Amino acid sequence: MKVYAAKNKDLNIRLNSSSGGIFTALAEQIINEGGTVIGATLDNLEVKHIAIDNVNDIKKLQGSKYVQSTVDYSLLNNKKPILFSGTPCQMPNDDVLKIDVVCHGTPTKESFKKYCNANQISHIKFRDKTNGWTNFMVVTCKDGNTIHEDFRNNEFMMDFLNNKNLKESCYNCQFKNFKSSSDITLGDFWGIQNEYPDFADNIGVSLVIVKTPRGEEYFDKIKDKLDYIEIDIDKAIKYNPSIIKSAVRG
């Protein structure tokens, strides 16, 4: 297993990504090889997995969606190579490139629907970097008005961070501590400014955990698009315990 702090050299990609834009680089690689990328999109307040094979559609899969996604595994019948992206518990058994995320836990569809209905929300972006990566905003549309809200002031995000609206299985996750079948795990490298200050900035830095030979092959293919340093996994876990620990019910 190799572990990196990494960020995409393309600033626009990083600004439109939750952290360092590594998923986008991997997705571009697969599509440029003539393949398919399967990942979660937020469409009309519904989170579901879709398949894309055009780099212009990668934007549909960028960014965090803090809601349980509906997965149609028949999408894996698309043309190969295939990149499948999701939470650790969603990884398929198929022989494809599997990318999961460092998962804090997944809010239920019911909790999200309740929040949207109560606040008359018609659109939401969970991670907006207008104020930077570490002080991200939640952007919602209510009655045609766009509202930028510090994540600490957003009811749904605080329920998520305080473990009040997660799926029951998230409180006893069976995939922590690198037990998922993914080839690469991606996450936010929280605390990078404390451990590797020369590499930190407030646009977003990704944690990249390369777990398999296939994962290493594809990380090698995108290295020229990245700035990266090999790092100590313990320093990442120090600020992101979700790598190894389940959520504790709030």
C-alpha cells in the first residue's frame, strides 16, 4: 500500500472538486482509453449512479453527495475499461478499477428528503469552495433564491457531521481499516497544513491510498497531471479517523 497527498495541476478542476481533483484525473484516463466511468450524480435532489463515456460529463460526478445513492449494477455491462466509484460498501465484485472514498457515513434518503421539504429546497451543492476548502459553503436554492451558508450553520450538514442521520449500517461499518475491495481510496487530507505545510493550500488536497497493483498502474498513468508527495498514513488518520473507525451515533 502506498499513500500520497495529491492535487490536480489544473486549478479549475480542483475548484470544482471536493478536495484535490484526483477522481477527475482518473476518470479522464479511463475515458481516454475508450472506457466508461460509473459514479454518483445529484439530479433533481436524487442521488444515483450513472455511466458516462465523455470527458465533458465528468462534471456530473464531481463533488460530494452526502446522501445514499441508488446503484444499478447492470451499468457494469458498459464498454471496458470501467472505473466504478462509490462508498466502500458499494464496491462491486466485477473485474474493474474500483475507487472508493474515505466514508464518514451516508445519510439516508429519508433524512435528506425531510430536510429539503422542510426548507423548500430545489437544488443543493454540498461543498462550495468560495470561502476555501476548509471553510466550505453549502449552496441551496430556495424559491428561486440562491443561499450560501457556512457548513457549520447548515442543519443537514451538522446532523451528518454529528452522526444523527446516517444509515444504520454506518454505525458498525464492516469496511473500515482498508477492508473494502477498492483499488484506490480517495479522501480529503484534513490537517495537511499541520503535517506537510509546504504542500498545503486552501483549494483542496486529496489523500490517495493506493491498495492494489491495478490501483498503482492507474495512479502511475495520471502522475503527470498531479503534484504529489508520498506520506505517512498515520498522519492522515490523525485528522481523519473515519479511515479506520465507524461513526458513533449522535
